[in-house]
Amino acid sequence: RFKAVIFDLDGVICHTDQYHYQAWKQIADQENVFFDEQVNNRLRGVSRMESLEIILEQADRPYTEEEKSVLAETKNEIYKKLLKNMTRADLTEEVKGVLDNIKNSGIKVAIGSSSRNTKLILSRIGLADYFHTVSDGTNIQRSKPDPEVFLKAAEALKLAPEECLVVEDAQAGIIAAHRGGFHSAGIGEASKFHLTEYPLSCMGDLLNVFE
Ligand code: B16
Ligand code: MG
């Protein structure tokens, strides 16, 4: 039924979300800005600069564009250092099994991520050359909930959105899929969202969608 599956990266293929959290927490602490898991949940799937804007909603003073770009850059340096902890072991057997199963059945597999660090992360977990196409933060103007990142992936695969299933962990990602005319499956937070077509309790569940 589906000709391709477009996977989100952070929170779906691997758990860089904890590193994003740690890096933003350092920035927030340094600036004396309140930051917790709840604020962090709003950053899922959202671009780096938009994430910073959300965090600075809690600040008691305005920040200049110059200050913001320094903070975003510093966060990314901390985050990239944390990414060095990642290895092939961060790709679980469960996720690898699901990917192989789908790919071996002749369905195209793609990445649709807001992250500008996508290529780096994929190489750390041993998936550098695995996907038919990788659409990420480096080739889009507007991040999720805009559908651009998924539309670029479908275009590269020469498929229509309705032929593709998007797998997401973030509400912003499910909204993006919906707006673009894609089918959607959601894990974690996204499994409880009303626009999610196929709620999944774990990645292994994804194979049931193909039965
Ligand atoms: P970077 P996804 C998103 O990736 C993350 O969920 C989000 O928290 C992050 O701010 C965004 O990537 C940008 O990441 O700073 O590496 O460019 O979930 O769309 O794979
Ligand atoms: Mg995500």
C-alpha cells in the first residue's frame, strides 16, 4: 500500500533527544532561564533557532539577534561534542530490524529530519549510506510543522505524498505530514495525538501497518 516510509530521525531512529536536552539545559542554566522536560517537549522536530526562541520565552530580558546566534552556535558545539558518545550500539536491534524488513520488502526508505546534523548522526550509527534519500535541515527553508522536509523527500523518491508513510515522534512532525498529504504513524508523544493515523506503542509495531 505504501511505496515509501519517511522516518524522522531524532526520537524515531535514535535518541539524540537526550543530547539536545542536555545541551539546551546548559545554555538555559548559563542564562538563568527556566527549562524543564515540558519546555523540551515543545522543541521536538523544531529547528535550532525556533527552539532557542521557545526557550527564551522564559527569559526576563530581550536578546539581540547577535546574542541569539551566539547561543545557538554554542548549543550546537555542546551538542556535537555529546554526539561523539554515539556509536552503532545506539541503533537498537528493534529499529534496525524494522528498517531492514521494510527495505527488503521493496519499499523505499527515507529520512525527513529538521536537524542540520543528520548526516553526522547517520554516520555515527552506521546508516550513512542506508537510505534511498535523506531530506534534512540543510535543504529546507521552513521546519516542521511545515511539510517542506517531507515534500522534498517524496520529490527525490519521485512519489506522491499519499504513497508515503511518515513516522514521527513529535506533534509538529505529524502536523507537517498531515499538511503535506502524507499518511502518518506516531510513537511516543505523537502516538497520543489526534491527527496520527497509526499510533504505535513501539517501533516494532510499525510492521503491523504493512500486514
Ligand atoms: P539541529 P528531527 C529535530 O530533529 C529535533 O527533534 C529538534 O529537537 C532539533 O531542534 C532539530 O532537529 C534541529 O536540530 O540543531 O541538529 O539542526 O526530530 O526532525 O529529526
Ligand atoms: Mg523527532
